[in-house]
Amino acid sequence: MMYVGLDVSQKSTAICVVNERGQRQWRGTCASDPHVLASQLKRHAGADARIGIETGAMTPWLVHGLRQAGLNVDCLEYP
């Protein structure tokens, strides 16, 4: 199982993929677009990866797009 953290900004999103032991498997960036993100996530983490994204202005658009692409996305909110 792979786990993914996304750090979203308006133009680009940083992606970090780790395995079940927390060892980094891949790190990169891509455009903050659900189609581009879905492609990169499936390529580097697999379609069954667990993806975490922090709440923000672009979160609803990205979460809905990634879920429509069949990815497992959890929206996280930190106090």
C-alpha cells in the first residue's frame, strides 16, 4: 500500500509517495489540475493508494476530480 501527501498551490502541487513503512518512494511536482495529478498519482503510487490533501480554496475541485478518476482521497483539516 502506498500513501500520498499533496501540498497544493495555485500553479503546482508537490507530491510525496511513501510506502507502509514510511519510506519515500517518489517525490515530484505537477500542475494543480485533477487530470494531471491523477495521471501522476496512478503512475507513481498506483490506483489503490491512500491520498491525503489539506483543506484549502482548491481542495473541493481537486478532491472531486481525483475521486472521479477512481482515486481514494481523504480531505484533512488541521486546527
